Amino acid sequence: MKLLAVMKELFLHRDDVVSYFHEKSGNWYPKTDRNRALEPFRDNLLVSHLAGHMQIGFYSTKRDPQFTVKWVVGDFDDNLLALDHCLETRDKLSEYDIPAYIERSMSGRGYHLWVFFDKPVPAKDARRFMLNALHLAGVPTSGRMQKGGNSKRSYDRLFPSQSYLGAAGYGNLIRVPLYGKAIVEGNCCFIEDDGRTITDHLVLFTEIIENGRVSLDHEGIKELMAVEGPKDNSAKPPAETEQDYWQSLSERDDISERLNIMRGCEALKAGFTDANLFNEPSWKAVMTNLAMYGPEAEDIAHEWSKGYDMRQVKNDSEAVYSQEDTEQKFQRSLDNARKGQIPNSCASLADRGWECPNLTSCDYRFIAQYGMPPSETVFPATKEQQELMRVVEEHGLYEVFEKRVLINDNVLVCNEDEKDFFPPGARIKGVFERRSINKFDLARHMVQRPIKIDVFSADVNSKVLYADFDNRKDLAKFIKVAKSYKIDFFVESLQLRIWLFPEKSHSYGQSLHALSMMFKKIGIELSVNDLSVQYSYYGSVIPPFSKNDATRGIRFLQHLKGEDKNVKEEILESNSN
């Protein structure tokens, strides 16, 4: 069927996933097989769509290095000005010799303005020139929208709606044109300027393929790209969101290995031993974690649940493991995971009826993360941040940090606003349980969220010294003193702070005396009492190597370990200017 071929050529770009509209729920879902694995596009799905048996949608953006698209669409929503704004944008594109085509939407009151490319282009470029065309056409792209009314704005959004895809998810989809049930009413099809339906879409689509597509080299596209138009808030790659993070677990290529490692989690071990320990709420909490790994986790869900039998205790004949019931509930957890629901935490599991014996001491806050290294548990985190954490792990630099910096396990963690610090822990059944510092706190400190630690203590020898300055001139002098004493040091330029790492630990009094002598070397007289006030052991301090200096900090930790002999000289040179 030739219509199928030309529609695939024009509209289909990402063929590894296709979405369908669920009439009862009113939601779109990725098409999956009976094992809940994603189904790729097949011709019969488009045939069913054209016949009116089911609605399908295509995702605009392919997950390739440039996040490419084959088309860009302006969506003008149900508004009395929708067609006018659509035509005005189309006319503006025509001034730049860019062909655009109007589709009346499913409702019959909204419109889509399509521009097709002769080869895939980066989504950010497609969005850029289309936003500029809207701007030049005088079409409002911000402000209040009023469906069915006559508000000044009818433009809703562009497809694609973002320039980049997150670590998981599929981006935006658009209903494929020519849905069979809508066409009979003159909707979901392309139209003439006067609103009349195109009589032969095969002819139209063939003409578009032959002469109606453009490239980024098109002079009109170049001119529009150069226009100073509205800001595109999606133009920068976003840091991975928490939702992206959890959805990405089902796309891992080591799911079987991960599920096997998770068997070591106390919650799973307890269920394998005695499933009766878990009531319905706590059982569902565990399911939310297993479901993060997709359909492959269903077998372990059954294995973990099959020992449940409370018929005698509850005097209820249905209080027993059922393969069918477990399958249905696990599939529900899978559906919720695909919609973006995150798993229940271990603290939440305790609130629901089963408390882990290692809750306050375990490094992990979610069953789904059990056994992961820090680089895979910190979110949201960019790829660059994850790579930094992998370097730290591979070189054993957490252990260097612990050996050369920490004097105890007291730690304060910065909240999301980075304005206050609080003890890390979990709120369990309304009671806050404090825990000790761990390598996951250090991982977050290096790339994301600062911590505070004790570096001075009245009864414990300290491993580091630090000194703060109010001008760079004195700091530069102090650096030369540190160099003369052959002491390893690290400078935080923004804070005008220098950290000193003597080979041996020292008491609090010795720390203050050493600082006093070094300040005296640069002509600053500070008594031990003065320093006691300034660098009191009462309280905590943000340690070096935080996210502002993560890359240099990691190299300096390598130096402390003996893996980088030149980094100190480089840091000295870069910070003494």
C-alpha cells in the first residue's frame, strides 16, 4: 500500500517504540507485548490507525548523539484565534521560502503546522528556527491560554517539546495524522487555506517528499536561525532528573546481574525466608523497587512472594500467594513505573510494616539501588559528574579522603536549597534516626551537594589544617610558606582558603600552634587564642574537593595517594596569580 510507505517516510523517525491511546483511561502508553517488552513499529499498527481501530502516536526525537527529528510541528490549540495564528506563521515561513502544511487536529478546533526535513536535524535547531518564525509572525508564545475562548494566545507548544531527551523516557509524541474515525468528520487530516479537507493525501504526501522538505542549509532556515527570537528554555541539556534516573534502570544491559546482587538486600532475604513477615502495604513497597527493572524482575517477584500463607492466622482462605494476583499487582507496579512513579524508600518500607535491621547503618536508601557504587546512586547527576565519581571509585579515592581528612563519622548534609545543613538519616515511624557519614555522602559532596565534617576535635588528633584569608596577596604569601615546609596543600580560590595536609596527624593545640607560626612567617601576628576562636573545634566545616573544585580535587586526591606527582605545582601556579 503506497500510502503506508509515504507516511512512514514522512512521519516515522523513531521506530523502536510506538504509543497507542487507551480509550478507557484517556492516556497514551508505549505499545508492549504480553511480556511487557516494548514493541517496535509495525505496518499493521499504522493500518489499524488508518482504519480507525486504534490511535497511534509517533515519538518525535530519536535518541542519537544529536537528538534528531524529521519534522517540527507548531501546535495551535482549541481557541478562536488558532487558525489565524497558524496561517500567520505559515505565511511568515513562506516569506523565507519554507513550505509548511496545516493539519486540523482531532478535536476539529485546533491546528498543527508541519515543516518536514529532507534528512534528520538536531531537535534544538528545529525548535530554534520555528520559535523565531512564530516571533516574527507576531504570534504570542507566552501568556494565558483559554481553550474555546478568544485569548491572545492560541499557540500551545512545539513538537518536539524539548531539545534533548533525559536519561530515560521517550520525549513527546504526536498523534499520527489520518486517524480513520476522525477523517470522516474532516479532522486529523490536512486542509486547504479555507479549511476544506485535502481530497487526496497520497498525492499531497508524495509532493512533500519530492519538493516540500527543507534542510538546515536552506537559506530561509539560516536567516531564521540568526533572528534574535524568544528564549528556548530547553536549549541546554538538562541534568538527569530523579524520574529519568529511575526509569533508566529498566534500560540497563546488566539487569539479570543487578537482580542477583539485590538478593543480598535484607528485605529480599527476609521475604525469601518468610514472606509472611510482609503485610500488603510493605509487600507493595518492595514491588515498586523490583518494577524499576522492568519485566525481567517478575520472576524474582513471584519467587519472593510464593511463601506467603496466612490463611490460618487470618482465617481467610484468600490470604495466600496467588500467581495470578501477584502477576496483576506486579504489572500495575510496572505501569506506575513507566508513568514516572519512583519506588518506596527503605524508610517508607518501615512505615508500612517491615523495618530493616540495618536501616540506620546501610549505605542504600532504596532496595533498587542495593549493591550499586556511588556513581550509580547519586541523582540528579550529569554524565560528567557520574564520570568524576567513577574516577574516584576506580582509584580508591574515597578511602584516601577517609584516611587523610576524616577524624570521626560526624557529618552534616546540605539541603536542596544549599542554605542549611542537617544530620543525615531517615525518619522512621515519626522518629528521626541519625546515621554516620559514608562514601555516598562524599560522592554527593564532590559533584552535587556539600557536606560539613569535623576537622578539629578536642580529644582526637586532626589530619588537616586550614586557613582563611580576606585577600589574595596574603594567601599567595602563605602558599609560599607551605611550599617551603614541603606540605601538601589545596587551595579553594573562591573561598580564599588553603588546606594543609601534613604527613602526620596532630592535636588541636599543635594545629593552632602550627598555624600561628605560619601566619607569623608572612607578617601576621595571630595568637593561639585568636586562632582558637577562628578555627574552633566546636562546629563543622565544608571539607575541600566540593563540587566547585571537584575535578581539581580529584586530581589532588590522586596526588595524596601518590598517583599524580605534578598536580600540586599546577594548583600552586593556577591559584597564586
